Amino acid sequence: MSLAGSLFYAFANLLHPRMLWLMVWPMLLSLALWVTLAAVLWARTARALADWLQNALLFVRFDLGDAAMVAAHVALFLVFVPLVYLTALFILSVFGIDKMIDHVARRSFPGLERRHGGGVAGSVTNAVVSLLGIAGLALASVPLWFFPPLWPLIPVAVLGWANQRLLRYDALAEHASAEERSVLFRQLRGRLYLLGVLFALAAYVPVLGLFAPVVFGLAFIHYLLGALREHRGAGAVSPSLERSPQ
């Protein structure tokens, strides 16, 4: 099972009526929330951030007023976009992920046994850990924000981790046992992070960012269910070995 194949599957299934609806309403709700907050707080926050940047760079001998304000707006934009799609992703994980899993399983993995290794409590715990992880990584990366060339990379790196952490558990909760889930997460850590990074990058692309949560939600589900099927197939005992003489 390849990442490219799972992404192709996700794009091909966007036109399904159930996926189209899931693509639209979580993002619209998230946009409405954050645009409202931005209209109220953006200018004030940008001014405060610009003042903080100037005070933090006391060793610079000339006025950084305009440059600091531009930098503040850029930083706010880099934070605003992930907040929009992460909120949409949380809404989707609560109200739509079951429909997405059922859609992928019925169409591509109808014979895959559902071992119910996860549940609502595990999903909530995973979401809380993801939020705490985002906060921790964001705080740890604060010193790096003093180096403007790193600005585009910091949110992508942090959100790449958060994306895969949020989506991987729900993708396998219904079908995999806890042991299978642990093994697959360990074996596929690098690939899942890569898919999470691609998700983070897609969020900044006009138009594509609007339906990125559904595209990558479908891609994670398809990829992990495929990996689960291969894992079970590789671990199956052949009939000849079962009947071997004692």
C-alpha cells in the first residue's frame, strides 16, 4: 500500500455525495469561527506582537517599526491557517470520521475484520494528547521564530506531527486491535509523518486547503487499513504448516 495510491484514492472519492458534504460544512464552520475572531483581534494582536519583536531585538540599532509589523502579520497568517484546518479536523473527527471509515471500508476493504481495538475514550485521550503535544512543540520552537528563514518550516514541522497523531488513531480504532495498532504506528512512523507534513503544506494552498481535511482523512484511513490488511496477511499461518506432523 503506497502513500501516493492512498492520496489518489482520496481525491477520486471527493466527488461522492457523502464526502462532498463532509468537505463543506466543517470547514465553513471553522472559517466562520476564526474569521470572526480575526476581525475582532487581528489588528490588536499584530500590534502587540510587533512591539514584542522590537523589544526582543534590543541589540538592533535602528527602528524596526514597519518591518516588525509586517513580520507580525506574516506570523499571524502562519498560525491562522493551521488553526482553521485543525478546528475543521476536530469537527470532522467528532461528527464525520465514522462515515469516512465506513465509506472506505465498504468500498475497498469489505472483508477486513473489525476487532474494535479503540473507542470513544481512546479517541478523546488521543485528541487531548495531540493538543498538549502541539502546545509543547509550539513552546519549544519559540526560539526558532527569531530566525525568519525558519518561519515557514516551523508550523509545517509541528503540524505534520499533530496531523498524523490526530488521524492515525481514529483510522484504525474500529478495525485494529490495540496490539496491531501499536505495531503499525511503530513500523509506519516515518511515512505517517510524511503524510502529515503533506497535509500541513496542502492547508496553505488556495482552494486545496478548503478540502484538505477530508482528502487527508480519507488518505490516512485508506493507507492504514491497507497496511492492516497486509500486516494480517503477512502474519497468517499457512494451512500446510497448520497440518504439519507433530
